[in-house]
Amino acid sequence: MGKIVAANWKMNLRRQSGCELASALKNDGRDCWLFPAYPHLALVHDALIGGALKLGAQDVSPEEDGAFTGDVSAEMLADAGCTLVLVGHSERRHGHGEHGATLLLKLKRALRAGLKPVYCVGETLAERKDGKAREVVTEHLATLIELAAPDRNELAAVAYEPVWAIGTGETATPEQAGEMHAFIRGELAKHGMKSLPILYGGSVKPENARDLMTQPNVDGVLVGGASLELESLRAIDDVAREM
Ligand code: 13P
């Protein structure tokens, strides 16, 4: 049935380049998930009309509409045409100090607005070296488990993104990814989320996409840098479609 390819464009691209990428992918008949920056969401949404791609935001406010300067609410994202949202990306956890209670609120706001969260987890290099990778991932997953059982079924995916592999060019080996994905699958299964897709993220490129996606519990990839170029994103998606 193919694997999932999600493109996190982070704070990159412009209206024109984002829309051109989106249109080209739509014209190819692809069904990737795209996460543009806030100012590009509505335009990319329009570029995707009639296609099978899904649109998501990179973050969401934990608050409802109101006096929260600089924030963007879940209702606004749904109104802009999003159906997905990233929650707990490591660049939010480590760059903006977002953790459990805030992330739980974000998940709840997103779900209430009808958005399906992609919830990101992953350890730092220091935590891995200390032998704490599983402990950290378990702690991150604990936030999901605080959701009411029916809400857990509304999630889009969990993304395992080891912080040491993000934007560094250093990828987890397929074995490291496979081992952690199997662990995450077991943890999710304990809480009724057995079939929730688990994506791998961290320096995914056309050259390593196949080895990563052939791991049994890797249901797809969340791609940063390599998703900014049409050719590399196409190449990764071609691999995903063969599976
Ligand atoms: P890179 O693919 O650039 O390492 O980014 C991964 C990521 O953070 C996707 O969310």
C-alpha cells in the first residue's frame, strides 16, 4: 500500500517556490503530506486542490483564539485548509522549551479543531550516549497516553526523529531506526495504538530512503532538507510507492 512521505519545509521557501513544489507534486499524482510555514499554508492549500496531497502546519498554539500575539490557533489552521499538524518537533522542544503539559494542550486543541497530529519524539546525542534513548522516547510517548482513548485513534502518526540525526547529515542506521521503531510499536500497542503509523525523520535522503523504509516498523519518513528540492522529494516518494 506504499509508505508515507511527509515533507517538513521548516522556515524555508517562499510563496512561489512552495506553490511550485506543491503543484508539481500534485501533477505527478502524489499523496505526500506537506508542512509549509504559516504564511504559505493558504496558498499551498489552493495549489493542492484536486490532488491527493495533505496539508499540515508545523506547530499550533496550545490556546484558543484570543490575545496571544504571534500564536496561530488550531481553528485558524483548519480554516486555512490544514488537516494535519506537527506537535512536539525537537526544534520546538529544544529551541522553544516546549514539553509535556504544553504539548498535551496542543494535541487537544488540534484534535478539537479536527486536525490530525503527527507527534514527534526522539532523544539527543547525549541521551543516547548515556543509554537513555528508550527512556526519553517513553517519556515523550507518555504525553500521548494522557489523551482520552477515542482521541488516540485520531492521531495521524508518531515520528521518531533522533535529534542527533536532524539536519546533521548523520542518519540513524536502518538497524538503529528499526530497533527504536519496534520499541515504539510495542509501547503504542500497550495503549491501543497498535496501527498508528510510525515515521522516521533525520537526514533522510534519496540514497538512504530505501534502507530505512524496508525496516518492518518504519511506515514512512518525515523529511526536512531533502524535501525542499523537487527531484530529491520525488526520488524519496518513488521509493515509498514501490513498497
Ligand atoms: P532533516 O531531514 O533536514 O534532517 O530534518 C528532519 C526533520 O526534522 C523533519 O521534521
